[in-house]
Amino acid sequence: MENIKIIDYIGVGLGPFNIGLAALSEKTKLKSLFFDQKDTFDWHPGMLLNDAHLQVPFIADFVSLADPTSPFSFLNYLKENNRIYKFYIRENFYILRKEYNKYCIWVLEQLNNCKFNHRVEQIHKVDNYYKVLVKNKKTKNIETYYAKHIVLGVGTSPWIPDFAKKLNKDQCIHTGSYLFHKSEILKQKKISIIGGGQSAAEIFMDLLTTQENYDFKLEWYTRSERFSPLEYSKLTLEMTSPEYVDYFYELPQAKKNVLNQEHKFLYKGINFDLINAIYDVLYEKSVENDLDNVIIKGCIELKDVLSMDNGDIELSLKQTQTHESYTDETSFIVMATGYKSTIPSFLKPIKELILWDTPEKYKARRNYSIDIDERIFVQNAEQNTHGFVTPDLGMSAYRNSIILNQILGKPFYKVDTRIAFQEFGTPKQHKKENFILNKVNV
């Protein structure tokens, strides 16, 4: 090992969370490399609708909540691109998704440690280091790297129920590829959107405002009892805080599992303004006609699908409150069924070094490490242990600060430990939380 160059850490995956880690790393002088198997960065390109925006304010960029002086802030992006006064006059804290995508690319262009077209094939433990085998997809060569730490930011993948996988892409797609198929979708006789979250609402709105130029029927189903808004009151927002993560982390796993189900509308709901805008469009349309070409239903669960001889699809549906089952027909399905984490195959050689909650979920420590040596960290794969704040962009800089401090073995970035006015747990638990935070030196 004497003649091998060993770097401080390797990041696998280049989504927003690991890009933020790379940006915050610049001031630390840590030696790092990031790999992503995609050709280039493009953030959910199939959902970059013209008026879609983030659901967190612009200050939840890659760096500002950890280091407001960083040159990688969104405000600096605006300044460097002659857009800061336009943004100021716009008087809207929420970034358009298209502009956030450009911000991500702008940051990446300034980082020289991020490699696309490189797929991590295997990770092995060799002595006290990790041997990382990476395939250069352009040259087809296998490159070998050695690192002291690993940060997994492989992201999540579109999920649809197994029964829908028997349909082809001319009949059914996930919301993540909506814009790639939109021209064909608009030619359908009937379009069914399945799911009640933000993506479903955005696509429904996009099709609803386009419908008058085409001849299709539009329906929107969710198995929830209502089309729930994202809970965004300020005292609820305090739950996206270090101290709530501390509280949640110490709960029994069975209770965490229950709360993760109960908390879904804290991060999976629909933007309140979008719900109102949809209603307004429906109202305006109703002045001229009875809207018999638009159907919206809650408490409806899709149980199965069947391709019919005429090319249409039979939907097997169930009313979740009355438990009545029935069938309907459609021409095309847009599945707004979310995303799920998967365990990457390259971890197989070191599987026994990983801490597991279940065979498909890591048992992450409070400091986001998942291995026995506390040297492999995860991004957005710890909701079972840390709660609903896991995918929140606003907590990204916080998590990255903790990970970098752990890699450095000292507090480099100041990490807030208490930000909320309210308290979680008992006084005894607060003392325990502070002890935990001090112990991990964050």
C-alpha cells in the first residue's frame, strides 16, 4: 500500500446531496473524488415543467445554511449570471426547478473532483482502506482507487407497483419521464393519473390547462381520502430541525416506522398554492361546460391493470372506505407512485461490514455512518432511522457538515444543535441528545 495514492473519501452518485458535499469540501482541503454513471447531470428532466418550483426557499441551496460565505451559494450563482436583481424584483423565495437545475450544473462546472460516465462496480475492504473499482464507461477500462471513507449518494429510483410493469411505455409511464412522453400522451383518448402527491398535481395541472386544445378525458385518482396539502406551518417546520432528528433517532424502531407513515404529508403533500390554482382552473372551465371530461376521486386504490384487445387498459379499482371494487377503462396511465431507495450491488463484497435494520434498509447511526468502523456514510437513505427530514433539501447542508466533520475528525463546520422554539421529548431526553451531539463532535 506504500506506493498507492489514498484519498480521504469517495462519493458515489452526483445528485444534489453529494454535489453539496463536494461544494462544502472545497474549504476543508480534503482530497475527494465523486463518481456518477450518468453521462451528465440533469435533475429530474422529465419533470422540469415551466412553472414548477422547489418546495423549500432558495437559502436551502448546497451551502448557505452551513457556510453563508461560500462562493457556491445560489445568490452567488445569480450574481455571476446577472440574475440577482431579476430574482430580487420577482419577490419569490422559491426557485424554479429549471433554474435549480442550472444552478446545480453551474456548481459542478467549478468542481474538478466530479466524474460522470464512471460507474462504481465494487467496493472492497483492503487493510484499513476501501478499494473502489470504477468502470470508465467511455474507455470501458476498470480504474482502481483507494479511500479512507465512502459517502453513498446514489439517490432513489422511480417506483411503480409490480402489476403495472406488464404494461409497455406506450400505455404507462412514471411521472419521472412525463415530458419525454408528453406529445404522445396528448394524443390519447383518456389519461389516468394515479397518486396524490406534488408530481401528480403538477401533471394534472399541466394536462388540465392543455386539455382545451386536445380531445382527451382526464382523471386523477388517489387512495388517500383527500388531496392533501403539504403541511407548511412554521411550528411544523420546526420538526425539520436537528433536535427533532435527535428525538426521532432515539425512539424505538417500531414507533419510527409508524411515524414515518404518519408524517408523509409533511413532505409528500401538494403545494397549497397549486391546489388552489387547480381549483380556480376547474371553476373557470365550469362556466362554459359541465366538465364531464374531468374526473377527480379520492379513496380510490388501483389494484391491477389489464391490456385489452383494442389497446386500452382495464383498471381494477377499489374504494378504500366502502371496500367496493369496480373496473374502468383508460388509454394511458401516469404513475405518480414516488421513488424508493435500493441497495447498490457494489456493496456486496463489504455487506458484512454494514449495519442493517432490514435486508433492504441500512441502520444508520446518528452521524449518518452505516458501517462498523463509522467510515461509510449515506445521503437520503436513512429515513427509517432519522425520519421524514431525510430527503429534505433544507437539511442537506446540515447532514453534509456532520459527515465532513466526522471525516476530518474535528469540528470544521459549525453545526446548529437547537433551532426550534418548541421542545421534543422529556427534559431527560434533551440532556441525552446534547450528550450525543457533543460525543460525535458536531
